[in-house]
Amino acid sequence: MGELLALLSALCFGITHFINGLVSRRHNGLTVALHAQLGGTLIALPLALFLDAGSATLADYGWGAMSGVGTGVGVAFLYRAMSQGAISVVVPVSDVGAVALPVLVGVSFLGERPAPPAWVGIAAVLPTLWLVSQSTQEPDDKRRGTVSAGVPSALVASVGFGIQFLAMAQVDKDSGLWPVVLSRVVSVAVIAAVLGSYGAGWMLTGRPWAATVTAGALGTVAIVLYLEATRQQLMAIATVLSALYPAIPVLLALVLLKERLNRRQAVGLACAAFAIGLIALQ
């Protein structure tokens, strides 16, 4: 069950980033990030009120706040990256830290020991992300300038997402959802600080605002699913499965934007299925 929850989390994360990536093409990515997390906070409050059945400690709130810092940094710099470079490149780059950091900490410091097949699946994830990220653009339309500008921001985002996953996994299973609410609130504050430092605009209206807020709410559902997955599965396994979300924007681009799947992306998606199958043997 933990594997399924983590995969559903990846699906929600992928849809969230796809929608907000599209909005970030026409609006400042930092502004999009702010409104997305505001939407996530709005949905977190009723979830905590109606579904909460636990009692959080001060440590749980501390981990929730740290996760919010990671979320704020990750989302702010990912959407900034997507407003600068190709989505198919920067989203997988932003996933490197999200995969590596929790797995390394889980194995090195928390005593987690995935089964041998799961290790093979984990090892297959990074090449999978690289293959899925291969652009379908023609040689004369590689947009080298924008891609190179987006990659540094995506790398910063990857560290943020790694902290998000790592910290949220430390929240006690009996703590309920209020640490998630605090995480959302802190992420809004972090993004607002980043947005102010870059002098970006604060307003987003109309359909872009509605799409961004809805996608942000789905992002909160994703982190709740991930939290529950870590309570039923090793953090390393849950994180790797949740971090397969870059495959979702590629698939959505195929279906909704009529993009064509190149050979490397096809191999990457096949590798993703292979990795999932091995990790599920844990």
C-alpha cells in the first residue's frame, strides 16, 4: 500500500508542476509559486480540521517547518527555472536532490536497508530521469541560452525538494496533519521572501490564477500522500517512487500538447516501469 500511495503522490506532483510550468511560461515563475502555495495552504487547513486524528509534538512541528522551507525553496526555484528553460529539462534536474538526499540519509543515518531488488530499482532512477528529460526539440530550436539559465535554478530547487522529502518523513505517524499545514504556511513565507528579493510582481489574476491555485492544492494532496507512504514504507523507497514525478509532465505533454515521444524518452519511461517493479518487491 505504501508503494501505491507514493506513486499517487508522484502523479499529483507531476500534474501540479505541469500546470504551473505552463503558467510560468507567461507569468513570473516566483509569482506562480507564491499563489500555488497559497492554494496549497487553503486546502491543507480543511484537511487538517476534518481528517486530523493525531497529536503533534514540538518536534513534529519543527520537522514540518523545515519541510516548508524546503518546499518554498524548491517550488520557487523550480517555477523560476521553468520560466527560463525547457520544462522537460529543468523538472528532472530539480529531482536529483529529491532522490539522492533522503536515500543517502536514510541509509547512512537512519539504518534503512532496502532489499537487493529495490537497490537495483533505486540505481535505475537517475538514468531514468535523464532519459525522460531528453528534449523533443529540433536541433535548430534548442534554446541553449534559456536552458542553461534554467538549470542552476533547478539545481537549487533539487536541494529544496530533498529537504522537503527528508524532513516530512520525520514527522511522527500519530501527529496528524497540522505539521503539513505549518509546512504550507512556512513555504509561503519563504517564497514571499525570495519573490521580494528578486523584485517580482505579486499579482496573478483570472484563469492563470485559478489554474495555479488548483494545482497548488493538488500539490498539498501530493505531500499528504507522501507522508502517509513514509508511514507504511521505508523513506528511501517512498521518496524514490514519489520522485518519479518528472515522467508525468512528459506524458501530459504527449497527450495534451501533442508532443512526440523520442526514443530516449520511450526508453526512460520503460526504465521507470522497470524501477517501480523492482522497488515494489521490497
